[in-house]
Amino acid sequence: MNKPYITLLLLGFVFSCQFQSQKQGHFPIQQDPSLRLFRNGKLKNAPILSEKFSPYSLDSVDFPFIHPRLAASLNEQMEVIDNSRLVYRSYGGQQYTKNDFKETIKILQSYQYGFPSNIEDDLVAYQIWGDDRRGAVKFTAYYTPIINVNEHANQDYLYPIYRRPKNWVGRLPSRAEIDGAGKLKDQALEIAYATNPVDIYYMQLQGSGYVQFPSGKMQLLAYDGSNRHPYKSIETFALNRPDFGISSISINGIKAFLDRYPQFQDTLLFHNPSYIFFKPKHDLPSGAAGAALQQQISIAVDKKHIPLGSCLLAAVPIFDDSLDRVLRHDFHILLAQDVGGAIKGPGHIDWYQGVGQKAQQKAEKIHHYGQLWILMPKRKEGCGVYIKK
């Protein structure tokens, strides 16, 4: 990541803080009184969508402001698409190419300097039918944690963080076999040692993280593959165990429970056989598409349903002060830049919230519904944007 780009990001963040609230569109529920808003963000009586990507008019959309930080992310997304080996194919009955995604980015970048009189002259929107075929897409969130580590194991730092084995023959071991039976021990795969395996677990769940050594040195650990065992939610498992009596399945809730009942640590963590490996990097956290993740811009998707590199208009849930009830939806532009093992189907995305403790607090509160539209350039003479099957 070059210095001019980082400078642009910082300037963009300042400007976005000033302008984002000034130009943030509201989802026009009031135009259709039958669409009552539930506490979780779903819309009552929303029509059934006939296709995975259903045409949607942008006439009623108060299009969001393209602030400088978003413009910088769009610029990097363009470079990623140019340089990547991403293969685009049919999604929801539409055939996409790299040029389609690049043209959408160029159009959005041009809006930074003033909106056209009719956005529909430039862009077409297709609503993603979500998990209920009525447009309800679940928004969860993730972040980049910071955990304390030591280079070598000692009485305080007992739990290893592993690199991916390069020459492993056969199926890679499960979490229980790695952390319980020590299947990877003494193979020079240890990057560092943490004080708590729960910290490692949630860093794995986020896909990357910063580790901080006693000297104060910070190191980014990036995703380097998994053991390819299926992901299983320890939170759901905990809720279904009446003997646990767990009151909160947030990250801090799980930690507090295991601090009080350490005898359940292996039972809970080993329920999820999936295991993530890391590699040290000297860069910013990035997603599967190769772009640097940006707070409240980047999302993780199931790339079988939503193409990496795509630009999406999103009606994101806005909460009350308790962060429990959805009051309305605001329009944002989100960029599909990452994937996640727990993100399956067209009805779920993970919204990136940034680095550290405050980002964690925001991420833990987001488990509500919004809506998504994939944006594509208007078909014009000589421009093959999409082909109906």
C-alpha cells in the first residue's frame, strides 16, 4: 500500500465524517404504507421477488453521497479487478464480465463531482431476493481484532497461532486434533503464542487480526486458508446446551462464561471443527478480492450468489439508542470485497466495521435485516453489459 493512497484514505475519512450525514438517503418506506417495519428490519407485506436479481427503479432513491473515502476504495477496487484472476459468470440469470464491474465503478466515481439529473440514465439496479425472496438480507458484521501475543511459549502464553502446513498429506486435522491433540506441534508452524484460545478463535472467525508483542510491535496476520472442515457455530451450540445456562453469546459473553467455567472450554471450542491458518503480512487488512478492507464500505458475501468486485446499493438498518430496534434504513454504497465461511446464500452479508475494541462493539450489535441491490451500467449501443439466459 503506497503512502499517497494511505494519505488519501485518511483525508477521505475526515471528509466523509463531515458529509456522510449531510447526504445519506433514506429507504422510502413511507411511499408504501403497507410496508410496515419490524424490529429486526424486515418489511411486512414486502412483495415476493420472482428472480434472484429483480429489476428495481432508482427513481425513488435518494442516492448516497460518494465521499472521498468511498471514492478511494472504488479506485482500489478497479485496480483489483484489472489485476485479478477473478472469473465472472452467470449470477441470478445475468452474465457479467470484468468490463461491467469496471464501468459501474467509473460511473460511481463520476458522481463524486455532482449527481446527474437522472441516475437511471447511467445505472440499473437489481434487488437481491434475500433469505425470504422478499428482499430481506441479514446484516451481520465483522472487524479486525488486536490480541496480545509472545514470540515464544511460556507460563502465560501457552496457545499457538499456526501457519498453514504446506506439505501435509491427506485431510488436515480438525480443531480438536490441532488444539487438543497437538497434531501440528513441533513442526515449525507456530507464528506466536496467545494467552487465551478464545482470542485466537475469534481472530480466526474474523479472518485476520493484529497481534501485539510485549515490545509493542504490531503485526498483521492475514488469512492463509483453512483445514476445510465444515464451520459449526459455537454460539448456537451454547444456546442449545441447557446445562451451560449462558446469558450472552456475544464475544465478551462467551469469554466471561469460559472464565467462570473453564471446564467447558474444549467442549465449546472443539464443537467447531473448522480451523483457520494465518500468515504475517506488512499491509492493511484485506479481503478475498485483494482490496484493503474499509470500515462500513467493505462486505463479505457468498461469491456463488453475489460476485466479488461488485458494487451494491444497500438499505442498511439504523438502530435506536439501545441498538436493538431498527428505526429505519439508510442508503449506502457497499463493495463486495471478501468472503466468509459462515456467509452462505443470497440472504446474508457481513459488514466490515474496522479495527480494535470499538469496532468489535459495533460488530456485535449488528444482526438485523436490510435490502441489497447490485448496480450495473445501463446497456448502451455496443456495450454488452449482461445477457439474459
